[in-house]
Amino acid sequence: MAKTVQVAVSNATYHFDKLYTYLVMPDQESLVRTGSLVLVPFGRSSRARMGIVLGCDEVPVNAKLKALFDVAPDTAALPPDLLRLVLFLRERTFCTYYEAVKAVIPYGALYKPALAEDGVTPVLRRQLTRHTENQYRLVGTLPQKPKPTAKQLAAVALLGGGPRLLNDLEEKGVSRDVLDRLCDKGVLACEKVNKTLDLYGDIPQKGVDVTLTPQQQAAYDALAPHLATGKAHGALLYGVTGSGKTLVFLKLIQQCLALGRKALILVPEIGLTPQMIHRLKSAFGDRVAVQHSALNHTERFLQWQMIQSGGADIVVGTRSAVFAPLRDIGLIIIDEEQEHTYRSESAPRFYAHEVARQRAAENGALLLLASATPSTESFYAASKGRYQLVTLTQRYGGNPLPTVEMVDMRAELAEGHSGDISRRMEEAIRQNLEQGKQTILLLNRRGYQTVTVCQDCGQVLKCEKCSVPMVYHKARGELLCHYCGSSIRPVPTKCPTCGGKLLYTGFGTQKAEEELAKLFPTARILRMDQDSTSTKDAHERLLAAFGRHEYDIMLGTQMVAKGLDFEDVTLVGVLGIDSLLFAQGFRSSENVFSLVTQVVGRGGRAESPGHAIIQTVAPEDPILNLAAAQDYDAFFQQEILFRKLSLYPPFCRVCMVGFSGTKEADVASAAARFAQILGQLASQREKMPLRVLGPTPCTIAKINDKYRYKLTVKCRGDRAFRDLMREVLATYEKEKLPQKASVILDMHSDGDL
Ligand code: ADP
Ligand code: ZN
């Protein structure tokens, strides 16, 4: 008898994503188990590939079997709970085993193929090797001869206050070369230190010293008992903006920990993690770990290890934190649960709620979704009793919700005022500045001018590789494609097609910043968009500065709209979201309603009441009016009716099938063939309600020189449906159609690709 293992390999196509059997060499037997990462020979040429062991067996010796090349140490093996998540992901999202592995554990915990010192034997190597970093400290004085360079002086000055890490010094403009030379001179000493584990170590612990309001207490009382039952339970905390949902979270987490269980908290975007980390660390101290994509690989891995080894009681992070290797979870919170960022847009295309539900079921935990504007699906589920509904109707401190007024930008223009900032908005901002209060302004387009048209032929200047307009970025002096990153510089003045004069229009955050500076020369303006927050920690630093009232106006894209809590903000302005009013996809109304309600809710959260102004070319838009009235209940009634009449979730599931390839005719025919296979296989099954729309070109028909088509499949989304789709995918691959167009399936998209 010999020991064998069943292995799923990396880079598998859908059709070939099966388990392959390998022989285990005697010296590997004690190392390998289900969940082990292994290196295997694959295919005719026996090239080395990564794999994961999903089963072990004893079989009669079979000479034909290939043997494992190498096995990663036991510490790298996936524990049973994470392995279950891998299988769950593969079942639910149509990804391959190994794609699921890569989603569940961070890059830094993975291994990669390499060669042993002999240069021929394939072995595994850690993906991350450097866990230490250089730390420099001052040990001598800087000689005055030869005359020290400015950089050397700067380095010595910086280190005067104590040791610093290389990274930190480099960020301040001191290069490694300079430091090493100073070490040679005996001025500095360098040591290797373990990379910092404690990301926010300087936050003092104050404990949870709040008294809940009666309404908050009632919410807590309704939820807390479910922490102790050991049975899974789902609840929706529907509380208006500023009602203190976070305070209810803190009390629940406190109770969860008191019961000896652990808590997982998801926030929708990186920008909101610092605020949550601060609140959690100040309440609960050090045993808080963080998982989000702005951490570098090492930080992320070290945090993950801390969780894995039982060193964390609380994990906070964005979407992928839902896979954190926490054991004995008692509470999972999904804050701002309606946010689209909880749906992954690359493989595996998972929905954090679905994974969270699974983990809550496995752990017997309380799953708490929270929002001022719950998703239509979640609120419907609550209204049907599938989630416990808990509500907070009052703002903390008894403040009313902000008052909202709309400015009709068409009327502004008709009255001869063509500026992008209306007179009413200008007046309100001025007044707010005079009162020493802060203003938040939302404009959901980054760049300077967002559209370039030819005055002669009327054509819009588009990216050569993508079917989207190029956006003018003034500071960079170029036109930029926001999809593929292509740029044109210098900025053209003549139409590339007809030579006519180009007209630059459209209003982006950079132009808004410039206009605000002209209108309010003494105001301190902070611009928050992808361009201004691209460097590490920028987000956090800027928000903290705004919180200290170092700025008067914060202008930004979506990222300023949600979750932020600043007491001095009394005015909120929406400079523009009109493009969203005309967006595609069945969740577009919900998105507009939620965005406007959320941003309006940023104002008047402390003593002074808030006011909001919305500029729009469609002041009659019903969704906008409901958002202005902050009337979620009316919105929900209207939206659920629309979903029912036009058959959208929660009344069915929508599975989007996307196709992309370099030749449009090929993509179209591959998509058509997929639809045909789907139709044929579905008709062989009983009770398979399906509606297939398309294929049609996607809303953005081309990205990065790839043409894009889509099929919209309305279905039940149950196991039978997934089995059907798997069969369709396998047939599609057998016919070698992926050579014409690659295919993706998304069970959670908003119906637009
Ligand atoms: P939400 O998340 O519901 O929009 P927050 O949890 O951010 O609201 O609370 C809004 C503000 O009110 C925060 O500054 C919070 O500290 C304060 N607050 C809410 N409830 C209380 C309470 N019971 N005691 C003290 N401060 C509170
Ligand atoms: Zn492009």
C-alpha cells in the first residue's frame, strides 16, 4: 500500500479544475495532510505547479502515479474551517479551487515554486521572505570633514529623536545609500527588527464608557441575547444616520468578548477602517487585528498570523476580512451593509454577506447587518421575518436630520449663471465659513474636465483602447483613461478625426477645487479622491486633519459620503451626481438614494443642526426627492414594487455572464453559442425557471482593447442552477470557445457589466 493525495492545482481552467492523485514519498508522509500546500508535476511536461491537498488515501502501489515534488510546512496548511470556505466559494462563485485558496489566505501566507540549490529540483519557497526591516539609530557624531551633505544632515537630525525604520526614513527623502554610508562612518547603527505588528499601537485604551440612550439600549437588549445561544441568528439594525449604531456595536462586542467569543467587523471601504480601528482599540485595547488591501503584504500577513494563532479577539477590515481565520466567532457585523464594495468584482466573485452567513451558521454566531439605507434585498428579508428587524429612529442628542433643499441647475443656466457652483450653494458655503463651521461637498467625478468634444464634428474624445471619454487632469497636464490608465500628452487642441477645435467641458473634483479656491480665497480646502489619496496612509492622514478642523471644506468623490463622523460639519453640498441618475443596472435607484441620504447624514451630527443642498439638472427626479426627504420607507415601498414588476432580486437571482476578447465578431458568436448551450441543457431539466436576455454588448463595450458582451440570466440561483451553469461552462470550454472569448459568471452583480 502507498499513501496518495488528491490535489487541486493552480492555474486550472474550469474544465480541468478537478482533483489529481499523487503519490506521497515516504519522507513526506508525516508532513502532508488535507489542507497542505504542495508542489506537483503537472501535464505532459511535468512542469511544477502549486496545489492544495483536498483528500488523502491509501491505495495499492501504482507505478503510473507521479509523486509530489514538495510539501509546505504544516504551519502553512489550511485549517479545516478555511478549507470549508474554499469549498464553499468554489461551489457558490464558479471559481477554481486554487482561486478560492488565494482569496481565503493572504498572499504572504502562500508559497511559490522555486528551484533547490542544485538548480534542478523543484521546491516550494515562501512567497514572503523578508519579515524584518532595517532600523537605524544614532551612535556617533557626524564628522564635519569632509563637509556633510544635506541628506546626511537631514538623516542625523531625524534620528536625533530616536531610532527610525528604513521605510519611514525613505518616505522623508533619506535613501538607503545615505544611511549605509553613515553606518560605515560609525555615525549610525543598523539593526534588523521584526516588522511592526501593532499597527495603531499608540491609541490609548479607554474602555467602553458610554451610556446608551433608551432607544439604543432597547436595540442592544433585543440583540444581545442572541450572542449567548450558540445558535446562528440574523438581524438588521436599521438606524438613521447619526443614531449611534456604532455605540450599539461596541456594547455588543463587549458582551461577545465577555462570553469568551470573538467578533468580526466589516466596513465597506478602506477609508472607514481607521475610524473603526480607533473606536475599537480605544474601547478594547490591543487584541484588535486589521485585514484590508491598503496594508502591504507583510503587514497583512503578520496581522493574519496574529489572528490565526489566536492573538486577536476582534478583526476589523474590508470585504476580504470575512475570511479572517478567527475561531469561535460570536458576532459578525456588516456596517453600511448596502454598499456594493461587499461584492467582489474579480474571481472569486463572492458576496461578503453570503460568506458571513455561512460563517455565522458554522459558528452559531449573531450576524448583524447595519445601515441607514439597507439594501432592498436585506430590508425585504427583514420585513418577511428572515432577519430580526431592530430600528433606531432618532439621532443621538435629539438633533433633527438635516434639512435639504434642491437647486435646479437648468434654471441657474436660464438665468445666465453658467458656473458649476450655484449662487445658492456659494452663499451657503460662505455663511458656513463665517460661522467657523465645516462643509462637506460631494462630486462623484475625479479629474479636471471630464468630457472633450469636437466643436465641428461633435465627436467625444475617447480612449483608443476603451469606449469611454478621456478625462483631463490639469496638474498632470494630460488626458487620462480611468479604465486602462492610457494617457495623451500634451493635451490636444485639435480633434484627431477632423482637425476641428476641441472644447473641454464637464466638472471634476480638481476643477471644483480650483473654483472653490477662487470663490473663497481664505478657506482651507481638502480634496479627497483617488488621485489625492493614492499614497499610503494619505486617506487616514487627511481625514484626521479634517477632524482636527485644519480644513474648512472637504470636497470629494463617494469616499466623503459615508460613515464619517465629524462634529463641526453643518453644511453638506452635492455639487453633482447627475450621471448616477442615468446609470444602468437594477440597483441604480438604490445607489442614488443611499448615496444622497448618506452624504446628507454627514451633517449636523453634534450640537448644531445640519443643512444640505443638492444641485441637479433633474430636480423632479423621484428618487432624488425621496432621498432629500430622507424617507427610506417610502423609497423601499416604491423600489420593492419595481423589483417585483420587472422581476429583479429579491424576487429572483440575476446571474451575469460576461464575455471578452480581442475580436468583436468572435466575442459575439461565443456569447451566442453560450446562450445556445444554456438553452439546450436547461430544456433537458425539469423545473428550471430561467429567463435569458442577450447577448448584448456591455454598457462599456470595450476596455483595454477587449470587446465585451453580456448575457443576463434571471434564475433561482439555487444548487440546481449552479450545477447547470457548471455543465454549460464545461461544454463551452470543451468546444475551445475561451480562445475566442473568456467568460466570467457573476451571481451578485447589479445587472450591468
Ligand atoms: P451612525 O453610525 O448611526 O451614523 P454613530 O455611531 O457614528 O452614528 O454616532 C453618531 C455620533 O453620536 C457619534 O459621534 C457618537 O459618538 C455619538 N453618540 C451616539 N450615541 C451616543 C451615546 N449613547 N453616548 C455618547 N455619544 C453617542
Ligand atoms: Zn482606456
